[in-house]
Amino acid sequence: MFKCLSLTLAWHFLRSRRYGPLARFMSVSSAAGIAIGTAALIIGLSAMNGFERELEDRVLSVVPAGTVQSGAGGFASLGDDLKALRGSRGITYAEPCVSTEGVLQSGGNFAPAKILGIENGSRAFAALTRFSGVESLPEQGNVIVLGRSIAQRLELRIGDRVTLIAGGAGAAGNLENARTLEYEVAGIFNAGGQLDGLLAFTPLKSALEVSGLKAPNLIELGVTQLLQAPQILYEAALALPERGAMSSWMDTQGKLYGDIQMIRALMYLAMILVMAVACFNIVSNLVMSVAEKSPEIAVLRTMGAPRALIVRVFTLMGLLQGARGALIGTAFGSVIALALTPLMRQAEALFNVKFLNPDVYFIDFIPSKLEPCDVAAVLITALLMSALSALYPALKASKVQPARELNS
């Protein structure tokens, strides 16, 4: 009964005509502040979720979780190395490939690139197929799949010819050992970011020929848990028959992941502060309401209403004020988050700007991924802050002296 009475009184006080214009303005401004903070936080968290998804879906589908790099000449006992790695705990795959650096030339245009020699059916080839549409790489013949940015820099299309100048085994950049090979462009690789300007793919045999290696010099590894990749790879390295340089995706892309998490935390802090400022308006509004409603409070106390009822009434008033802004902000933020990527693309086309430079960032668009748990956490946080902000005015209201108010 008292719970229903508390809610009824709180709603009546909020809708009362005696609720002055200044108090109404402060009520609207506090709700607007909470709505803006809630919407901005949902949109920001959705963008951070989108960056995480794209990091894993695009970058980490091309960049392996870990690699083992051999010395000059490639792996001497490749079969034993692969067997040892595949038998290690936490390793999902171990695939050989060739990695070399070179310069691609077409006419008077040059572009540096990292050349990866891969086999059909490998994980790297699956990523290549996904982002280029190339269904297979011929075992015989020299073909190459270029990143989109490299192809644009060299003004190449599928079917054109390009020359690769690469250093010999263990002698990258040594002109005396440089090898030159002409390739046919078999596809254009488009992952949408920095990788398009860094990587080019060729068949494994062709990469061995241009690099001068006798055997693959790189083993790409997959792990069961990406965040534990360094520990898993360290344990796997101990089982290797021959020595190699081990690295994980944390070494090459970990800074991106760390930056995303840091921005997420800072965004949460900033938006919580925005909502806290809005909650101060709730405090001020309710303090004014206590002053205006003192006669009604005195009547309720005279009729036997306990102090706890008065506390609940004004706490619910603050909660209702905050809930209005939180629900509006949640709905608005969720709609914007769901449509964030196409909206940003339209804004880029309208204002002729590029928010993310693909030469700097690993993607060239603003991603978004709305998570229900984030929406629930933001909504609950806003409601909790609204309720807590109402405690002081509610306690002040419960201390109103009936005799003093009724006799004044």
C-alpha cells in the first residue's frame, strides 16, 4: 500500500500546478542532460564495440595470432617444427609461408610491400579469398594479389603486369642480392585500412623463387584465446626443435586494442560526469520542490505518514525525473548507434571529408555494434545516479516540522 502511495504522491507532486516554472525548467534541463549523456555514452560504446569487432574480424583475420620467424635460409626442419607447434596446448593451427620485403614497380611508379607466399587452403588464403574474391592461386606461374592502396598507387588493375624487386635470403635491401620477377595481377585485396597498403600475396613457390629461400621462413599460428596469445606462444616456443623469433598479434596490433580500451574507459568517465552534472539539477530541483511542498508534507505527517514515506516519495520524484531523460536518451542513442555507420558515410559524402584516414587507421569507416548489455548498464547507471541524487532532498523533506509549517 505504502509503495503504491509513494509512487502516486511522487507523480502527483511532479504534475502539480504549484510546481513553479523555474522548477519545471530545472526538471526539463536535468532530464535533457541525462538524455544527452546516456545517448552519447551508448553511441560511444557502440563505436568502441565496432572497432573491436573490426579489429578481430578484419585485421586479425589477416594478421595471424602469432608467428615464428626463422633465420636466414628458412626452417631447416620444417616438418618437425610444424608437428611440435601443432601439438602444443592452445595452438589451433600452424601453417608455413614465406615472408619477404620488396618494391613493386609499374612504369615510373614504385610501392614498397611485404610479400607473403601462401598455399591454397591455408588460413591466410581464406582471408585473401574473403577480401579479394580470388578462388585459387596457381601453383605454376607468377601471379600476385595486391592491396587496394598499392594497386591505386601503381595504377594497376587485374590482368596488368607488375615487377617485384626483392632482396635475397637474409639480405633485404642489398642490391647485389636483389632478385627481380614479373607478376600478373590476379586480384585486388581490400580489407579497408592500413593492410591494403602493406601486403601483397603470391603462391608459396613463387615467393621462394623471388626471395631465394630454400624453405619457408615463417610459420603462422592460431590460438584458442587471443588475449592469452603471448603466454600460449611462449609455451609453444619451448617445444620447437630449432630456434626462431616468436611474436604475437599483441606486438603488432596490441596498441590498437589497448587504445580502444583506454578510449572506452575515458568515454565512460566523461559521460558519467555529464550525467552527474545533470543530477545536480535534480538535487536543486527537489530542494526547491521541498520548499514549495512543505505544507503538503506537513499535512501528510499530521495524518500519520512516517518519515520513510516522505523519503520514498521524493526519492521516487528524482528517479522519475531521471528515468524520463534516461529512457529518451537510451532510445535515441540506440537508434543512432544502429545507423551510425551509414550516417557517417553520408556525412563524409555530404561534407567531402574522411573521418578515418586508411593510411593511418586500420579501417576507413566508423563502425558500430550495439550491445544490449551496454545499453542495460548505461540505463541502470543513469537511474541509480538519479535515485542517489534525490536522497539529500528526500531526507530534508522528511525533517519538515508539521506544527511550524501549518502555523506559518
